[in-house]
Amino acid sequence: MGQENLAPTQITNIMKRPFSPNRRFIERIGFAGLTATALVTTLPIVGTIVYILIQGAPAISLEFLTSFPRDGMRAGGILPAIIGTLYLALGVSIFAVPLGIAAAIYLAEYASDTPLTRTIRIAIINLAGIPSVVYGLFGLGLFVLFLNFGTSILAASLTLSIMTLPVIISTAEEALRTVPQSFRTVSASLGATRWQTIRRIVLKEALPGILTGVILGLERAVGETAPILFTGAAFFLPRLPNSPFDATMALPYHLFVISTQVPNMPVQIQYGVALTLLAFVLTMNLVATVIRSRARAKRQW
Amino acid sequence: MEKSLTWREFIVTRAIQASGYSAIVFVTLIFFFLLREGAPALTDVKLSALFSARWYPIEDYFGILPLITGSLVVTIGAMLIAFPLGIGTAVYISEIAPRWIREILKPLVELLGGLPSVVLGFLGILLVSPFLRSFLDLPTGLTAFTGSLLLGGIAVPTIVSVAEDALDAVPRSYREGAWALGATRWQTIWYVTLPAAKSGVLTAVMLGVGRAIGETMTVMMVTGNAPVLATALGSWFAPARTMTATIAAEMGEVANGSAHYHVLFFIGIVLFLISLGVNVAASSVVFHAKKRAERILS
């Protein structure tokens, strides 16, 4: 990230009022303001999570997690939504993880700074910025209609995969770049080819960082609703999907449905679904954080 | 043995190269398929009708202006909230907070970035909008302002992490120079560190705008979804409808190939171009600044 030269006027700005009598006072007020800002930003996060935990916990039971919805989803469990979300995560792992890591290897190990490489980087930045609902449109146009996959797990996970790709590529590339150059030099001097060096040395060292990226990518995919709205999500299914060409229920879409589309929905079930979704996301976040900090502590270079 | 090794090397290298190019392929594919389904909107609906002020698809009124103003109102509102909070938090984390507080705050903000937008929308319906309705004495709590408030929360993590990176990249010697001149830490932040990180902060804000304008589920759930042309400040406290929410809410119910279907894809093209513009602008600021930084440091 860049920094800029200070203009001379900025320096004289400081020089002008170095010993203004109330500058300590101003500093104290300024710091208090910034601290308050940080609190205003972070307290609601804690509040939200604790609140959902408290409200949702009574709804969670073995039956809730392992049975089908009943009475127009107003009772019973959410098993199909949980399984559906797992299937989608599995789909994303199959498509996005190998592709994302390979792309990161290309950018970190092979690509030199050419106009083409810069174009790839701009493309990745753009992929990261495209609104999720536009991914949904794209998935509908390409996978559901053009390739004729129908509204299916396959179409939804392919759509989610492309959306997740930039997250995986950029974190994995960063992880690969932190491996010291000397590792590669030594490996090459022992007669290893470039790919052998990457596979046995670089990838092994960068693994924790790559894993963190993969988990963060999956976390994003698991929580998204808009891309699966018209590519694979089903309002209600009386059974589990049994092929990749079936539509599926999913936790985020289910939460959307029961909080906006179903009248007289017991609020406890809504909080229960929110908590289950949150549990997925928080667990992945926690795992990623633990892997990252453990790898940092263990690192010897 | 030797030969199979070179072959494998060759194939693997090619596969990796192809994966590297995939990002370009996907962006092109996305644009192509949006065009393919969205361009016919221009023949289905007259251009003047498309940019008119009435969105009522059942009677074939496809004016997308109210949707564009809806997105603008909600996004500008979100940035008014997220900009001070995000930059303030970034400065606090990078310049003031003791180490242990930083270690707590950073993952917390990251966590907010990971919260599914549908969960925020859900809380918006159940908590935020009833509260705003009684607090501000409005006829409904589902307004553009409610959307802005929650979108602000969604844009904050983006702004914090990018701005904090930018502040971190300011060399320590700049700060030491200011301290040596007798500046307080506050003066240093205000007159030295923040100006030096200006371009990174700008990037942060732009990426935040991109994040806010593209957000779908939260705004669809809490803004009331009324396609009314925003003309006055009062529109902020009335129901609104964004481009993203319109696509999400209506795509499920249209017949493939109808005018309505094409227009929804056309809105997708508009959104795609906006995000393209925002991101190219944001990244060119970064590239530009990097070059300058390299020149200074060398």
C-alpha cells in the first residue's frame, strides 16, 4: 500500500502550532473520540453474536438439527438445509480450491511482471468486486440455461466457486510469497525441477497460509444467498437431494425464506437457523485464525 | 524416467499457466453472458422508457431510474456511516491501541466481514427496523436509512482492513520526524500519518462503496422495496429499492426471454460496469501510489 511524500505545507502546518497551549487537551479529546469510534464499531459485533446465541440456543436440539421441516416449515428441523449447505461447500472445494491454488502458484512462482500478468491481477480484483447477485445472473445464464444444468447443486456450486476464487487466489499467493527465496534456490541447486521445488518445498511451507485462505473462501461461499437464489436454491424439499443435478435447500436461503416469505413463523426457529448458520461461519473463522497463529508461532524463518 | 519427468513438468506447468489465466476468462464470460441476456432489453424497451422514472413491470413500465437513485441513496447513506467509523477504527487500531487490544479488535472486525448478509438482514427486520420506526416515529421501519445503517456495518470491515494496511505502510521515520519536531501523537496522526496514507485510504473508501452498492440480501430485506424516485432528503427515511434487490426479488418470477427478464439482466450489466469502474479506479490508485512509494524509498 502506498505512502506519499509530505508536501512542505503539511510540515509547516505542524511547525505553526507545535506548542499551542491546549494541544495536549486536543490530543486527549481526539484519542477519546477515536477510542469511542472503535467501540461503536466493534461492540455491535459482539452484541449481535451474543444476542443470536442467547435467542437461538433454546431452539437447538438434536431433533432440530437432524429432522425434516414440518407444518410448512413452522416446526420440525432443518436437516435438508444443513446438508444442502454442506453439499455446496463440498462443490466449492472441488472446483475452486484446486483452481485457486494453481492460479496463485502461477502468479507467485511463474508469472513475471508483464502486461498480461497485470491484466490477470485486474481481473482478480474485478472478480472480487462483482456484486453477488450479478454472479447469480451469470450462473443462471451460463450454467442453468446455456449448459442446461438446471437449478441444481452443480450450477450453484460452480457459481459460488467463481465468486470464491479471488479470495483463495489472493490469500494463497500471499502465503506462497512469504516463503523465502533461499528455499527455492537451495532446492534448485540440488537438481530439483521447478515443479518439484514448488510441490515439495514451497507448497509445504506455505500450506497453513493457503489453508487459511481456503477456509475464508469457503466461509464466504457458505454464507452467500444471492448467487444461489436462481441457480440452485429450493424453497422447500421433502427429501434430501440425491444427485448434483437436484436443487437443494441451504441455510442462508432458508433463513431468508422463513424470515420474509412464511407468515406466522415462530421467531425461535428463525433464531435457531440464524444461530446454526452463524455456528458454521464462526467455526470456520476460528479454525482459520488458529491455523494462522499456530503457523506463525511455529515458523522458523 | 528422465523423459517422463520432463513431460510431467511440461503438463503441470501448462495446467498452472491455464489456471492463472482463468480469472481473465471468467470476467470475460460473465460480461459476455450478461450482454447475451441483457442486450435484447434495448430492443424490447425503448431507451427513453428504460431511463424513465416508473418501474412497474406488470404493466410493462421498465424505468430503472428509481432503482438507480435507490441504490445511490442507500449507498451514500451507508458511506456517511461507514467512512468515519471505518477510518476512525483503522487509525485507532494502527496508531493508538496497545498490542493486546489490537489482537482482539482485528479478528473481531474480520468476523463482521464474514457475517452472512442474510443474518444482518434478519436482525434488521426483527430489531433495527421496529426500533427505528418507534424511535423516529416513521410509518414504517423498512426504509433506505435502515438499509444504510446495516450496509454501513457491511462496508466497515473492508474500509478498516484496507485503510489499516495503508497506515501500517507509512514508514515509522515519518512519525519519528514529527515527534522530534515536538508534535503530539494526535498532531502526527492528523498532519503526517493520515496525509501520507491518503491514497490507501481513498482505495479503502472506494472498495467500501463497491461493497455497499453490490450488497443484495440485507437491502432487499430491510429497505421496504418500493421503487420510488428519490428526489429529496426525505427519501432517505422512506422505503426505497435498489438495483440489486430488484434483480434478486423479481428474477425468480419472470419468464425466460421476456422483456422483464432482459431488463433485469440489463440492470446486471449496469451493476457490473459500476463495480468494474470502482475497482479499476481503486486499483489504479494503488498501483500509482506504489510506483511513487518505490521512487521515494529507492
